[in-house]
Amino acid sequence: MSEAASIYTVDKVLLVAIRDNITDTDIINLQEDLSERIVSEAARGVVIDIAALEIVDTFVGRILAQLSSISRLLAAETYIVGMRPAVAMTLVELGMDLPGSKTALSLSHALRALKAKGLA
Amino acid sequence: MSGPPAQPAGRVELRQERDVAAARIAVSKAMDALNARALRKTRFVTAVSEIARNALDHGGGGVLEIYRLDRPRRIMIRCSDQGPGIADIDQAMTDGFSTARSMGKGLGGARRLVDAFRIESRVGAGTTIEMEANP
């Protein structure tokens, strides 16, 4: 795994932290690593943390949508957390409101939601 | 393209993907120097990220220059490449139009996020985009 993204296991949930300088190459690796770990750890929940991202452009927006789709196909409920208010406003203006992705304000909110469904 | 008189405030060569992050950081700092508001900075840096990536992916690389303008105080960037150019700018600015693997929201999205947007492109000669943001 490159330095641009890391995957941790927290309460049977896979936590993905994405950093600011992620590239196309990193994304392919991240998608592969995440999908393999969802299966090998039988994870039912994935949380993607973007608090480190000062901005989300259409490139990163596409990554987030793809990661959510892959996790969903592998039966893991996925939350994007840590979005800054200015990022949310900018994404709406870009026409990228991530319709296929669930969001939560923070990691603890997402974990609570997953626990309530028996997925964490 | 000749915009208003400007003081140079930075320059980033766009040769590889990591340089897009470097361009974002440089513009972010220039906005900080003008005490820009968080939302204005986020909008402008996002727009810069879009066009810097375009220059890399479609233009084969390029250069991003940052300028400070006065009366009123604001930031201008110029992003140029010597790539294939854009045959139909109106079409390229339309959401949903994409020649690569992107979502086709980049160029039109960038224009909506900034206070001034100018684009010049010649087929076979390259593309230059100027964008301005008030702090």
C-alpha cells in the first residue's frame, strides 16, 4: 500500500484514510487492496475518511464513487466521513453529489450507524 | 492571452500526477497570503486542480503560473500546455463531455467555481486557461 492511502481495521470495520496527493496508480492499488481485505476479513462495513483532503475535485470524487460501488458489490456498507463544509458546497456546484455513497459526519457517527445495524 | 497587469507569485511545472498536488498547494498558499475565506479558497483550488489535471492528461503536461493582481486584490492563475488543443471549446465546457476517463464535469465545473475564466486553444498548438478569484 502506498503512502497516499492506508487501510486499518477498527471494530471489524475497514477504515480507509485517503491523503491529499493520491494518484491514478495509488487508486488501482487501493481498490485492489480494499476489495481483497473486505473478502478476507469478511468485513460488513467500510468507512472512507477524507478529513485530510482540503479539496475534492472530480477526479477524487470519481474515486470515492468507485470505492463505494466496489464495497457495496462485496456486501460491505460504506460511509464517506470527514467531509469539510466547503468541500460539500463545492461538490454540489461541480454536479457531483455522490448519489451512490452514504456519508456520516465523523468516524464515530459511521461506526455507531454500522453497530446499530449489527455490521460492526 | 493578455490579462490585467500582474505580479508573479509562483510557478509549478506539470509533468506528472504529483505535480497536480503541488499546484494545489502553491495556489492554496497564495490564497492564504490574501487571507481568503475558506469557501473561496476551496472553490478556487478545486478549479485549479481540474485544469492542472486536464493539462497533464490531455495536454501532455504544461505549466501553471500564479499571479497576484491589485485593485481589487485577487489571484490569477494561467495554465498552459502545448498539447493537441481543443477543437470545440463550447462542447468541451459542457458537463458530460469527456474524451478521457474523467466524468466530463471538470472544465465546465472549473468555470462555475471561479470569478473570471478565459480559455484560448488552437488545434495542434495547445491550450491556455486563465482564472481569477477574489479572496
